[in-house]
Amino acid sequence: MKAVQYRTVGSAPEVVTLPDPEPGPGQILLRMTAAGVCHSDIAIMSLPAEAIQFPLPLTLGHEGAGTVAALGAGVKGVEIGAAMAVYGPWGCGACAKCAVGKENYCLRARELKIFPPGLGAPGAIAEYMIVDDIRHLVPLGDLDPVRNVALTDAGLTPYHAIKRSLPKLVPGSTTVVLGAGGLGHVAIQLLRAMSATRVIALDVSDDKLELARQVGAHEALLSDSTAVEHIRTLTGGRGADLVLDFVGAPATADIATGAAAIESDITLVGLGAGRVSVGFGSLPYETTVTSPYWGTRAELIEVLDIARAGDVEVHVETFAIDDAPLAYERLHDGKINGRAVILPNG
């Protein structure tokens, strides 16, 4: 089979040919229909050798959808040919967090060296993929896998982040979305579907700001040195009740700090090494700062239900598997508007 791998530290991703995998006991083999390309992949490929906790080469792709091609011994509850989305944050399945469906916060994953597909375990940008357990699959039903595969991360991650702040997103509230790319443009739609909040989107790209307007942002501003002043003006000096930072860079973290209102939430999602200082006087009173990770399987089911209702649509640009390195190059250069999706068998 063809697969896209990160093979050596510091190298670009490559298209390689590997033996077709076969499912072992309890495992499911998927014939991949679609796989998303994410900035987290670039973050993984930017790590120095001493920071890499898993063996190379690594088949990339943590957003995956496909059809069931074969079942390992003992697998029940899924049929050959069924269309499935892959739930990515795999855990041990037995600790206190996993027991309540929060495998994204598995207490033993590091100890047991359990990695998400594409972020340590073999991932989805391949013609076939092994899924370790049926609990890591969610039925797609009639959803288009190409247009919805990114919801397994680019939908689930912002959904989880927004859900915890819903009590604050009442009529008259304001939410700032920093970064209107793969996750941000989905977050805008989720905010509009789930709440009455006014959405202000920020980005450095005019194309992404236009996309933000198209998907429902009430305001779209350049993310520059005047952004905080503009947000304060638009909110009558009050600031934002929720700031979602999908970039996470020092500059956006500074904007988040400056834009936050009293009793607000600052949620850092992006991996850009930004920091928010917490301490009396450093933030408005009773501001909460959090850095969530992915979401639960139950929340993925909810996200797919929102898509099924027509309330969220991912803007996608598709690539053949042979063009996957180009997709990563364009993502790195900020030239993907929305989400890049690889068609491994297309």
C-alpha cells in the first residue's frame, strides 16, 4: 500500500510503499477514504530528536475516515463495508478518565506508550489503517467522509473547548476566535450553532478573514497591534467573555490577555508556544485560563450530529496521496484555506 511517512528527523514527509497490514485480534482494518492534514503534524515533524517519544518512520494522519475492510478475531458490532470515522485520542480504556469516556485525558497513555494514530502510532494517510479497538470508531452514516473527516479533530477540538464555556455565551456576550484556519473556521460555525454569542474572528490572512465572514463571524479583524483596541471598542470597553486561541503563538496569547473581560475564559488550543501569565493583577478578575486537548468519543458523536443537521461544513481542499507532501508544504506556508484532505484511495 501507499502511505505518507515522516521517516527521519528533520526530513520532509515522503510517499512510500509498505506491505498491506492485517488486523490482529480485536483490531479493525480500514480502507481509507479520507485523511486530514493538520498543523499538529508539522509540530511533530519540527521536534528535535531528543523530544521524539516514538519510533520513526511514522505514517502521518490523525484525522481519518474509511470503510471496514477486514476484522480481527473477536471483533463484533461492526460490519464489513461500514463507513467509519476514527476517534483519535487513544487511551488505555481502563483508567478513571477512560472509564468515563475521556480517553483524551488517559492517565496511563504515557506510561504505556499509547500514542494517537499519526502522532506516534501508524496513521490515516495511507491506503489502509489498523484501528486498535472498535471503541475508537464512530459510524459516519450518510455523511460525506471527505467533507467531514476533519471533524474528528478540527471539529472535535473546538467543540470540546466551546462546550465548557457555554454558560458564559449568553445573548450580549462576545467570543474572540484567534486564527480562522482549519480549526478556527469550524469553531465559528459551532459557536453560531451552539450559542447566542457575537463572534469576532482574527487572522493575519485576508483570505482566512473572508472565509471567517462566509461561515458566520460577525466581525473579522486583522490580528495585529491594533486588535485589542478594536475588540475593546466593539465590546464597549468590556472585552471578550471567551477567547479561543487556535494559534497559540506569543503574539496571539498577548492579544488573548488584552482582550479578555472580567470573569472570562481564555482557552489556548494552538501549539505556537505562547504563554499567558496568571496571577493577581495580571488578568481581569476571575479570568480562567485553560489548555484543553481534543475531546471525548461522545463529543465526536455530537459533532457529527451537528454536521448531519447541516450546521457545520468544513471548507476542504483535496489532494491525491502522491501530492500529500505538497499539501504539507502549502499548510506550512499558510496557503491552505480551511482544511487539506488527502484521498488515499482516490
